[in-house]
Amino acid sequence: MEEVQIRDKKFKVFLPEEQVLARVQEIADQISRDLAGKKPLLIVVLNGAFIFAADLMRRLSLSCEISFVRMSSYVGTSSTGLVKQLIGLKEDIEGREVIIVEDIVDSGLTMQELLAILSAKHPKAIHIASLLVKPGNLKVGLDIEYCCFKIPNDFIVGYGLDYEGEGRNLRSIYVISEDGATD
Ligand code: IMP
Ligand code: MG
């Protein structure tokens, strides 16, 4: 089994590139059917979702636009904990069909905050497309309409996802090897 070393950890292939791309095609077909006749705006959460977004958008058979945003890592505190801020959205989304494109939903807290921020701008609808979801870690209820793969709670890199900034260029999706696990 092919293993790669990234910094101090070893990773092995979990989802080969062909399997990822086949599933991205299925999700793209589903979105194209569901939103036929509409002109959605893809809102891509940087950095991790950039490769998924490029592959997904090229496979959509409908007119669509794209915008890239970032959730700041930390702004301040509130009774609910850390508060993040949305950076980079220039488009007016009022009345529009929006698709949030994410790399991974882990606890779901980032997605929950993003949904709250975008909902306040009165889009017609917000859909979620996430490459990966870790259902075992979800702390909030989310309707993830378009999920490519549900995965266990292990740490993943590749296809846009990183470990301390590295590994995003791996073409397949890799999981941390048991002997390289952090805990
Ligand atoms: P959440 O707010 O816990 O859902 O955090 C989601 C973010 O955590 C993602 O956008 C990733 O940046 C990061 N993340 C969560 N799990 C992984 C993983 O397995 N590999 C790489 N990044 C991850
Ligand atoms: Mg992300």
C-alpha cells in the first residue's frame, strides 16, 4: 500500500482519485437536476475546498457563478464560544440560489456560523455541498444535501485538504496511518 510522509505523520490512500472523481460527477449530476433552470452561486470556502470546487463546477450542466470566501479563524468570544467572520463575499446574494462548497464538515460549527451569516443576507435558498462529512463528530444538526463521502473520525489529507499546510496537492484522499496517529 502506497504511503506518504507529511511532516511527522504517515498517510495511506483512503479514496483513490478515480473514486473521488466518479462521486463528484454523481453529485454534480444531482445538483444539475435539482437546480435545473436556476443560476446558482457557488460559495467556496477556502482554502480546502478549492480543488473539489473546480472539479464540481466543471461537471455542472447549468449556468452558475462562483465566489471564494474564507472564515477567519477567530474574531472574538460570545456566550457560544469563538465567533468567526466571513471574509471575501462581494456578491449580493439576496434572492439567489446559493451552494456552499466545503471540503469537510467535522464538528459542523464552521458551517453553522457560515449558514447564519449567509441567511442574514436573504438568499432564496442555501444548499450545502461538502466533499466529506464526519457524522461521528457532528455537534449540530445540519442538512447536508450534497455529501460525496461520509467518513470515520480519522484525520484526512489530499485533494485540497492539508496537514499543517501540506498535502493539498495529493490527487487521492489519504487517511492517517495507525502507526502515525496522534492519539
Ligand atoms: P468544523 O467547524 O469542526 O466542522 O471544522 C471544519 C474544518 O476543520 C474544515 O474546513 C477543515 O479545515 C478542518 N478539518 C476537519 N477535519 C479535518 C481533516 O480530517 N483533515 C483536514 N482538515 C480537517
Ligand atoms: Mg474547510
